[in-house]
Amino acid sequence: MTLTYWSNQGTVLAYVRLGVVPVNYEFPMDLLMLEVKTGPKIACWTDTPFSVGDDVTFVQLGDTYICSPLYDIKEVMELPDDSEDDGGESGESELRSES
């Protein structure tokens, strides 16, 4: 048997909201069908609303895949504007310690 690795990112192909709360969960969940570019189609659980075509990331917890939105890091973090002159070289940081 050969092990195959694929990305932990995919695109929503279809989804359904379950009317009954799954065992071991406290709230309703959606079941998504994902397309992984270089891998199989994956079914995963989420409590986040998605639409067909949304990009997601997923992790495996036991026998279950859990998925969440795939964010652009620039949307999530407030990154400093590169155009500001801070007196140092862009992209470098200085480490100081006091003895």
C-alpha cells in the first residue's frame, strides 16, 4: 500500500444543514462535500455557513474531518504598511537583550 498526501484545502461542491444535532455536538452542523485539487472528495463538518464555491481548510479529528473558512492572512492580521519608513531595512527585525 502506498501512502498519498494531499492538501488540507478544498472548495465546497455541496452542503446540507442537518435538522438534528449530531452525537457529541451541542449545536446544528452543516455537512460539506469538498473537492481537493490533488486528492479525493472529502466530507467534513462545520458550524460555519458556507456557499458552493467557497474555499475552506480542514483537519482530521479521529475519523471525522472538520472544516473552517480559508482566510487570506492579510484579511486576518493587520500587517504594517511597507511604505512607512521606520529607519531600518524593510523586512528586517532587530533583536536586543539587556544583561
